[in-house]
Amino acid sequence: MSAKDIYHDVVKTALQKDGWQITDDPLILTFIPKRQLKIDLGAERLIGAKKENQYIAVEIKTFLAPSSLSEFHAALGQFLNYRLALRLKQPDRQLFLAIPKEVHQSFFAEEFTLLSISEYNLKIMVFDVQREEILQWIN
């Protein structure tokens, strides 16, 4: 089993505070017995007026490595593969990349990162580490 991100429990708590029920920890997508993708969290919540459930998958990234750009390259590739896998296995589930607010305010505010987010249609969830809360959903 892969190691959990250091902010795994923070994001899990933030989602629960925001009304989400954690359904998978991790969310495992199997293609053949030896090929699995493990997305950090799967969650759902009831949409009040519609009486329908909304489903998401959340991949958590810290960007604590010395090179934020290298970490972004890896996260982007992972995100794109996970999104494709979800489209094939669980098409009702939307994928979000969870990042700390400090990373959002620094690296994710740079022009190249913003262009990449737009180009690849990344969905971002910004969270506050200390308060264990979701600050922003970026679609």
C-alpha cells in the first residue's frame, strides 16, 4: 500500500466539515488484477434540492519537495491518468487536486501553472492546514 500524504487526515477532516461523506480511503480502481490506481480519497454528498448524490475523488499534494515544478509535472501526469481511469470506471465522479493554501498563493499563482491548469482543465481544492477546512473549489 502506498504511503499517505502528510495532509491526508487534514483533507479528510476538511471534506467532512464541508458536508462530504468519505466513501473510499483510498479509492481503488482496478483494471486487471495486478493493475490498480489508488486515488487518495473518494467522497459523496447529497445535493439538497435535487435529492441526488455528488461524487468526487481527491488526490492530495503538498508540494514540499525542493522543486515545485518537478512535483507539478508528476502531479499533472497522475491527475490526467486518474481522470481517464475515472471516466472509464466511475464516470459520475469528478477528480480534484487538493493543495494547501500556501501553495495556491505561491506556485499555483504563477503564470505557467495557471496556463497549465486552464489547458488541462484541472479541478483544484484549496485547503487550510491549520483550520482543517476547505477554502476554495476551483473548477
